[in-house]
Amino acid sequence: MNKYNYDPLLSELLEEIEDGVIELEEDIYIIRKTEPVFDNYRPILDYEYDDILDGPCERMRVSWVLKEMEDMNTDK
């Protein structure tokens, strides 16, 4: 299975969850790489708390974002 290095972004997300900035049940807006890096997988590049009006984004539950990054992370 192909993997992607989510270490920096994953650390940031986990810290924000731990600090109570965001909760697992909340939705955030993720920005994905435009082109797939392998197969059809377009990795998460960043996330925002509010909808991004000037670019494509995807609304996702924080728990789903966390699971995707943990499952796809190269450090597993």
C-alpha cells in the first residue's frame, strides 16, 4: 500500500484536538492536492475551520480526517 507523509499536519491536528481548539465531532474544510500522488489518492495538504470561498475544499468530520491521515501516514 502506498503511503504519504502526514507527520507535520497530523501533529498539528492532534495538538489542536488536545488543546480543545477543535473536537472530533466538528467539521473542518480540507484542501487536497490537485493531482493524485498515487492511484487516485489526492492527499490532504491543509485544513481550515471555515469554508474557503476562493478555492476548492472538502467538508469533512475531524474524526474522519484524523483516521485518513493516520491510515495513510508513512510513519505507521
